[in-house]
Amino acid sequence: MIVKSPQTRDEFFKYYDLRWRILRAPWNQPKGSEQDELEGQAIHIVAVEDEKIVGCGRAHFNTADEAQIRYMAVENQWQGKGVGKLILDELEKRVIEKGAKKIILHARESVVKFYEKNGYKIVKPSHTLFGSIPHFLMEKIIEHR
């Protein structure tokens, strides 16, 4: 499996399509709702197996030392096989290289345990997306040596 930033127009198309299919389509959200105004300044990561994008994630900075991870998505048949961890590790590595001292995210209730296993702690309940998906604000403090 290769973990990298999408490079070509086709890779970005497939990356956004995966985000939409996993994170938006099941709740009848329109195409385009999987993107926001920070796409151009964000770090985008995909996991590729046999030339197919099977997972993705994104990070951006809220302040000079606080990064936020968003839009983590893994194809259903690849969930639970370490793809999310590979993507999370790469996003963390890249934001830490750029000076992040804290990483935050708003995790869906169903993946809180995944983030806890990777060093994140719940700060507080967050928003409820589409009226049915509870989220929790989580953070990870980076220990600089």
C-alpha cells in the first residue's frame, strides 16, 4: 500500500469521490458537500492499493501551532485493516514537520475508539452532523523533544 498526496486531476477526482461516498452520500448530501473553503491550503493524503484509492484524509492549520484533521474516509471493505492508521500517521507526520504542537479533530462517535488508540483524548461533545451523527472534539498534544 502506498500513502501519498494525490497529484493528478484524476487522483483528486477519485479522492473527493471517496470522501463524498463514505462521508456524505449515505446521508443524502449533495456532491460538493465533501469539500470546503480550506481545500487549497490543506494537506491531502490518500492510501492507494493496486492503483485504487482505498482511503483518504486531510489536515489544515487553524493557528500556527494547531492543526486539524478532517475528512478521514476508508472504503468499507478496507475498514479495520490499518488503512486509517497509515493515513493518520502520515497526516500527523506532515503537520508536526510544519510546527503543529496540538492536533484536533471532530470524531464521529463510531470512530472515537480508533482515535483514542492513536493518542487522542476527548475534550468535549461537539456537534451532531445531519441531525444524526454525534461528534466529539478530540485533541492530541505533541511532545516535542
